[in-house]
Amino acid sequence: MTYKIAVLGGDGIGPEIVAEAIKVLDAISKKYHLEFEFNNALIGGCAYEVFGVPLPQETIDICKNSDAVLLGAVGDWKYDKLPSDVRPEKALLGIRKALNLFANLRPAIVYDELTASSPLKSEVVSGVDIMIVRELTGGVYFGTPRGIDIVDGQKVGYNNMIYNENEIERIAHVAFQTAMKRNKKLCSVDKANVLDVSRLWREVMERVAKEYPEVELSHMYVDNAAMQLIREPKQFDVIVTGNIFGDILSDEASMLAGSLGMLPSASLSDGKLGMYEPIHGSAPDLRGQDIVNPIATILSAAMMLKYSLGLEKAYTTIENAVKAVLKDGYRTKDIFTNKSQTLVGTAQMGSLIAQKILE
Ligand code: IPM
Ligand code: MG
């Protein structure tokens, strides 16, 4: 069996962390006698340099002709002055939209080995296992009209937070189905005390809930959710929320797990094609120093095996290898907490995990 994987390294640290995920996939291919065909394509600033656009059609076509997409990260401060439609971030939103990846799963799991890496007390974070389901192709990220205009002699900037019933319904189904496979607790996060769009969100969540009577649905305002995630994160099983709230809460949740460098994600559509990327950014200041944590990307590759390729066992193999390497005391800088541990670089962390898989 040969699986076609589009590989989009992107900018900053993107290519280095993706290289480590590929090392791990090569180990999986040996262990389970599978073939991966990796097809590289440009996205973000690196694509802009070559094509003058951050998301060339060629890249979209390569993705569409693949079984799954593995992405590093996009963006660099050197593109901050570019017009918004050719900024690297625009490419990320563009590819999500082009592939209709409306459902973004962001698991925040605190591995026992890493409870000390979290800035929160161990008893608060130990055992945390939350799945954030973030709507990814709607909301204020895509709403129109948008822009910066001159009104009465001064600039006015505006975006529009819009959801229609269909968009809310389809993400609701993903969230309820995810909850059904877990502890059957779903918390929908919104700002329904202020925003009309949130009131509709809540109404549709309630409606869809009728189809999943086993799932216990609760609602929480986003400001409260931000606080509760720190106060008592273990109260959460599955969280479903809109695009921007999910962006913010998932970064917050990553610190429960000790580091932004630990959280993977899967972006899914109705079909099998999905895109897999760490939740963190391109960290251009850390590029090329062999210091960043590749685990978020390696776990994203693991999610790819599970969600797009149906290789559940290979997923577990990677997750166990990550845990075993952490247990052996190896740490990248971001999760290094004491001298009994061994500090390793990006490439060595990837190699250790790949070796574990083959042991
Ligand atoms: C993320 C990132 C992106 C987002 C940026 C880079 C556009 O922060 O995947 O969480 O806001 O969705
Ligand atoms: Mg983000």
C-alpha cells in the first residue's frame, strides 16, 4: 500500500520540524511495511519568494491529489509589511478553505512525564486530556465585509464574525461524535451574553444535541472558559468553539501540557483528506538552531495516520514512542526542567523517537 503525502514545510522552523516527522514516518513505514510517497510543495513566505503568491495553485493541486497533507508552519516577520492578501498567514487560511477543512481537532494531553514542565501545579494538570474542536473555515477569520476604510477622515478597521446554521451544525456533529468516542461530555464555548452570532451558535448546539442524548452538553462563555482552563482543566472532556476562540484557547491549553511545542492538530473535512500541523507558529527567531521541539509535528503525523489513513495502531506506536523517550529523560529546551534530564536538539529528539519505534 502506498500513501501519498503532500509535505508543506513552510517558513521558519517549519522545514526542520517536518523533517523529524518524516524520520518518524520512515520508521513506521519500515515497521509496518507501508510505503509513503512524499511530495513537497511550497506555502507561505517561501512560496511568495518563488511565485509572488503565498499559496500557488500548484500547491493546492498537490494537496488535493494526496491522501493527506503534513504542514510545518508559515510566517516570518520580514513579511509583516506585505499587503494582507499576500501575507504567509493568508496561505494557511487559503489552504484550509480550499480543502474545506472546517473541523480542527486540537488535543491537549498532559503526559505524566511532563507535569513538571507546566507552569501550573502538578496536581492541577496531571491527567488532563482535553480535545478542543475548533471551527476552522468560518467566523471572524473569513467574514465579510472586512477591511480598513477611511470614515470621516480617520481609518476604521473592521471584520465580521459570521456563522450560518450549516456551518455550526457540521462542526457540532464532529464535536458530538468526538464526545461519543470519549467521556461523552461536551462544553460549547461562546460569548452568547454579548454576540448575536453566539446566540445562534448556542441554539444550533442545543438542536444538534437532541440527536446525541448520551452526550452531556454544557455552555460556557469564553472569558469564563479561559479562566476555568487554568483553575480546573480536568472538568473538560471535549470543547467545541468557533474559529477565533479556538485559536486562543488552544494556545492557552498548550501550557497545561508544558509547552506550545507539544500540541498537534488535525484539520478535517467531510472526506478523508486532512491536513496535519502543530498548533504553534513558525518561530523565525529559532530557525536553524536545532533547539525547537519537534514532538507537536511528530504527533501531528501520528494523527494523520489515524484520521486520514486509518492506521490506528501506527498512531499508538508513535504516541508510545514519544512517551517512552520522555520517560527515558530526553528533553528539548522548552520542556527541560531539571539536571537529571538529558537536553537534546530537534534532530536528536526525532531520531530517538524513530529509534524507539523500531526497537
Ligand atoms: C493556528 C495559527 C493560525 C491561526 C495563524 C498562523 C494564521 O495561530 O493555527 O492556531 O490563527 O489559525
Ligand atoms: Mg493559533
